[in-house]
Amino acid sequence: MSSLNFTRPAEPMIAPSILSADFAHLADEVAAVAGADWLHVDVMDAHFVPNLTLGLPVVQSLLRATDIPLDCHLMIEDPGRWAPPYAEAGAHNVTFHAEATDDPVAVARDIRAAGAKAGLSVKPNTPIEPYLEILREFDTLLVMSVEPGFGGQSFIAHVLDKARTVRRLVDAGELRLLVEIDGGINADTIEQAAAAGVDCFVAGSAVYNTADPAATVRSLRAQAAAAQRR
């Protein structure tokens, strides 16, 4: 089963993470990142990770408040049960963790059958090699560059080897998927991630802790594009 027709985007994609937004004014915070490619939504259950954020009702509200495609990152246990409803609600991309299930292919197929793209995420210390064979069942690979659970952490550079490995397979035509990275992405780290072959960059505090989040999105995209061209 081949992935959807994912070719490398013409420009790097920026996905602001609302984990760093003001939850009391989410609609305004979403509007503040106009021009973003995706809106990254971190769903945490306080079991798979030691934090609790938001869930399906908030995602459903966001879908009514924005035209930016929602990129839902599920840091939860039992994604086989809980992931498909996010796709059914209208999320564009639904990503779950390889470490959270014994049958990631089945979960991916259910997500895609429900109408969304399916993403697989791996923690910083999870090797990518055991999953290379099944990545053809996925549309995105989300490389975690911090330990999942909390925003504002420092970038872990060694995970870029995973991005390089998958980028080579994509460029060779063996895989067709988007390479995404999440954690510690900012003006100081985005260029090395772009040079490693990343297509889509999740940025939370680097976007929302600025005076003009939309301008920051444009600036980060330009930085990544310049690094990709080198």
C-alpha cells in the first residue's frame, strides 16, 4: 500500500504549536498565525506523557474557527481507539506515537480510512530503523527533537540522523512521505533541521512568544528555505 501523493513541498512548511498559545483566547491566537501551513495541536492524556492538554472537543471547535489545516499530534495511550475520531472530525493530519501501540499499521489504516493523513512519531531515543519498512503506510514522519510532554525544551540535535535517513529514502523514491520535526525549533535550530531534510517544522514558543507571530512564521520559513537551497 503506497502513501498518498506526498511530494516535497515547494517551500518549507511551518506548523505553529498552540501548546504555546494563550488557551483563554485560542481563536485569536489561531488568527495571529495567518499564513501558517498547518496548525499543530498537541493532545496529551497524562498517561503516555506526564501532562494533560486538550482533546477532541477543542479540536472540533478549532476546526470551526480556522481554515488552517490541523496537524493533530496524539501523545496518548491506545491510539487505535482514540485516533480515528480526530480524522473523522476533520483533522488534516493525525499523528500518533510508535511507542504507544503494537500495531501502528492498523492504526494508520484506520486514520486514513477516516479521511486524514496518517503520521508516525518517534521519541528522541527511539531508533527509526525498526519502522523504516512500515513507513510506506504513512504520510508523515514526526521526529521528536525533545521528549514529548512539555513545550519550551531544548533541541536535541542527534535526532537529525533519523531525518537524514528517511530523507535519503524519500529522495531515492523508496518512500513518499513528509518529514516533520517537533521540539526546540527556533531561529537558531531551524536551519540545521532543514539541512537534514526536514519538510515541516513545528514551532511553539518561537512563534507565540513574539510580537508578530505571523511575521515570525514567514521569517522561519525563509530561514528554512535558504538552508535547503545550500
